[in-house]
Amino acid sequence: MDKFFSYVVWSIKYRPVKWNEVIGQMDITTILKNSIEKNRLSQILLFLGPRGIGKNTCARILANELNSFSNIFEISGFLNHSVESICETIHKIRSYPKNGKYNILIINDFHFIHQDSFNIILKILEEPPSHVLLIFCTTEKNKVYSIISRCQVYEFRHISLRDIFFYLKKIAEKERIEIDNEALYIISKNGNGSLSEALNTFEKLTFYDQKKISRELVMEKLGILDTGYYFKIIDYLLNQKISHVLILLDKIFQSGVSSINFIGGLTKHFRDLLLSKNTETLFLLKLKNKTIQFYIQQSRKICSSFLINALKICRQMEKESIIYNNSRLTIEIYLIQLANCLCTSYKESSFHKKDSDESSFHKKDSDESSFHKKDSDESSFHKKDSDVNRDIEKNVILYSKEGGMEIEDISKRHPDKIFIEEIDPFFGLQLFQVRKIGYNLGLNEEVLKYFKHFLISLYKAYLSCDALLLEINPLIQTFDHQIVAVDIKMVLDDNALFRQKKYASFRDQQEENPVEIEAFEAKLNFLKLEGNVGCMVNGAGLAMATMDMIKSCGGNPANFLDIGGSADKDRVEKAFRIILKDPSVQAILINIFGGIVRCDTVAEGIINSYHNIDHKIKIPVIVRLQGTNEMVAKKRLENSQLPIYFTSTLKEAADRIKKILMIR
């Protein structure tokens, strides 16, 4: 029988007994050791922090350090000791020790202590005997505020994923257990910063009759869903395949994945998609490079405002799934809502009850949209274009009663007569905002009824068309209180034309600059300017700096031309051809920072341009290449023996341009 129960659980078997064995709490252990050595230890210690991070362990190690001249008592709040038992323990520690100098009382899970027992302990806290050391361990700071002022407080932190992973790896080696690194990583991550939680999970998984613990086994037993399922769900939502989403959801729940795990995974997926939209936040994705690429690809299909909206919806979904018994139905409802948010440009908010007349529309896709309005003497609106307000990341309605004139003139002469209303893309245009706009325009209640429906429909059209601008001047009020848009102008986002095919067919290229059309088709960002120095760069920021530099040395940029991060040699050649179509160009400056696009690729494009362009390049070309394969590019250009001025710095390029312009 003794042999039958001889197994020792890992949490006890591998419990640290020395300071240097404690994982992830270096600051705490250092302070405690120094406090003992320098005799600066308080009589009352409070160990705060999440469960499973070493509070109780450090309390025991501290007690053992003093064990040679102390007696140790331990109470667990979780076990709900009786008041009599607590009184008996308190009586023992009050008595002067027969052996040693001190009595040490450790109370684990102090926040579970019953109020009556707490009151008894509080008495000894008021005037603790000089031979008593009290150590309280708790996870809930808000329940021990009444004693914090009397304690020396030590706040323990979550243990890092790295520390947990390598600790479990050592355990696996000691126990001679074969486990995939990826499986071990999932177990470590599932611990959520708790070492004991991760250790217990690992131990349980070893009881399955497997030669090697695989990633698949870990995910199955922990009820963790593979990332691929979330990619599928988002794709189905994007394609409005609601039935596919619900069938896949059924398959997921049949496999044993809990609703909480599913919602947590979906929330994380939306968060990772949002991080993938910005190169500066990619490092926050602790994933394989291949998986990160999948996230980047899918994030390009979804706008940031929707992802922010989705995170809020997931948060609400999590709350309601806990409150209501039928969590599956809750998840299905919210997934359908997410699909509608992607599909439609507006919808009634699920989080706010509204009157039947109160319609709320959600912004579908444009982070770069602005919406402007103005009113004439006949209650007319004038919609005017403006730069995208990236600071507030909201649609803006700009309006005024001064109709029949340009908005720029109003802003100069009567800035106080221009009103601005910001629209949150998550909540959409709200009825109170419509009323506010109507009152500012001086509309009476009778007209306001028609105006409300007009403005809501207008905002719907603005969003559903992926417009950057919707401008009306004038918008008139008729004698029978109707609202009529007399003249309207709408500018659509070029990036959204792939889903606005019916509007794309209306494009009249005869009204556009043919060179800019040619550049657009070649995937070049080009804008014609009135200058004498042609520019070829990669990146809008570098382009602006380059044009400023040209201006400073006495020239004027002839164009803005960004070849982009994915440029190849053919695109470089096309850029040359477009620049050379401008007869006013007296020199060309190529300023490339080799990051995604390599310098040697640009160099090949330059060489090909000289060889392939029929009338040859007869004007000076200054080249500055820095970054990836810079030296390879320079060597190729030197070996080509072409009349190219190769510079290393912007100053050298500026000096060269200045000399060329002086000669010409």
C-alpha cells in the first residue's frame, strides 16, 4: 500500500528550497536576502501577486532561513479554519518560544479568511509580540487594504513566458520526457504567467500513454483551437458565408473546445490582425515568420476600424457568454453581427437600445474618410474636401449656413460660422448628432423630421461607396419642408475600387493627367509638379525629404515619384520613362533606401533604362543608394561605365545638383 501511494506530485517534488531556485522573482529574493543580512526585516510581511508565482514558496524559504532559531506555524485561508482553530494558533505564537527566538506564522490565501477569524488576527497585528514574524500571502490586494499600512509589502509579478518554458524544459530532461518545443511553448503560454499552473498542466499530460508529447495532443487536451480555424472563420465572414461559419463553429465545439477558450482565441486573432497592419508592432507577435505572413495577408483585407470594433464585440461576447447559460447561441449571434459589420456600411448598434427611428450606421472600411457639410440661406449644405484627420481617426461632418460660396472663403472670412461634428466609426452617426446639426443650421422641428432621414441616408451612401469626400452645395429646403441636394460631388477611394466595380466603370480618364494614369497602371505613386529636377525615391517620407533638399539647393522638384517597397527593375525603367516625358526636367535624382527593395535591383533597373530607352538619357542622373546590397549596386553601376553621378550622402547629392543647375 505504501508503494502504491509513493508518487510525489511535481509541485512538491520540484518546490524550490533555496533562494537561487526561485524562478522569475529575482528582485523579491534579492530584497529578502538583503533584509535578513542587514536586519531590516519587518515583523509583518505581505506577499501580493497572482496565484502560482512563488509567494508561498518564498514565505517558506524565508521561514527556513530563520529555522535554526524559530518555530514555524502555517494556516491556509482556503481550508476555512474554524475560529477556535485560529484562536489556538494565535495563542501558541503569542507564547514565548521554548526553542529558538521567534515564532513565524505563514497565512496562505489570506483573502479567504473569514471575517471573524480576520478580526482575531487583526488584534495581533495591532501590537505584535516582539518574538513574532507574520507573513501574509494573498492574490487580492483590494481585500487587505486595512492592513497594508502596517506591512512591509512585496509585490510579486507574473513569471515570464521564457522563464516558464526553460524551467519546464529542465523538468522534461530530468523526468526523461520527450516533448516538442512547440508543445512545451503552448503549455508555458497556457499557464498565463503562473509557474505552478503550467507545471500541473505538464504533469497531467505525461499521464497519457504517448511516447512523445506532441503539439496536437497538447492543443486537444487543453481545448486550444488551432490558429487555422480562426483564419477560416474570418475568411468566411469576409465572404458573407454565415452558414459555413456556423457549421465550422459546431465542429469546433464538438471537438471539446470551450466557449471561453474559443472567444479568447478569436479575440487574440483580431488583436494579432490589428498588430499586423503596422510594421512597427509586428515584433509583438510572438509567432513563427510563416504564421506572421498569414496574419499580414489577412489583415490587408480588413480595415483597422473594423478590427477595433471586433475587439469590443468580442469583449462583450465574453461577458454575455459568462452571464447566460446558452453561451453557444451568444457566440453565434455575435459572429453574425461581425459578418454584418463587414458586409454593410451601417447597422443598428447591438450595445444600445434605440427608438425605431434612431438608426446607427457603422463605418465599413475607411480610416481615411472625411465627410463635410454646409448650409445655404435656404438651409443648404455645402460638402467640402479636407485632409484626412489621422489624429482623431474619425469621419468629420463640416457644415455651415453660409451657402453659395466656397468653404475656404468662409473659413477665412467667417471661421465662427463653420461647425464640425466628429463621427465615431464604431457607433456611427447618432440621432443626437443629427439633431445637433439641424439645430445649428436653424431648422425647425417639422423640417428636422425630413432632414434626419436625409442625413442618415447620406451618411449610408458615403460609407457604402467607400468615399473620401461627399460634397453638396447647395442643399435646399423647399416650401413643403423637403430636403433636396441640388449639386453633389463624390470622390471615391481608389484603393476600394476593387469592390466598387459599378462606380469604377464611370471613370473618365480624359479628365485625368495621362502621365499620372500611366504611373498608376505601373503601380507608381506619381504626382506632376512644376519643377526642373526629376525625383525617384522609395517611401513618401524620403520623397518629401528629397524634395526639400532639392529646394534648398536652388532647384524645384518636377514630380513626386515613389516606386514603392516591392519595385523591380522593370518598374524602375518605367519610372525613368515617365520622368523623361517632362521636357522641363534638367536632372534626375534617384534616392533609394534599400530595405524591402534591394539596391542592386534598382541598379539593374537604371542600367536597363539606359540601354532600352530609345532616345537615350541625355540629362545628368545623380544616384544615392543606401541599404541592402548597397556595395553590389555601386559596383554594377561603376562597371556599366554609364554617365551616372554616384553619391553616398544627401549633401553630396545636393552639391552635385547645385553644380548641374548652375551650369545649365
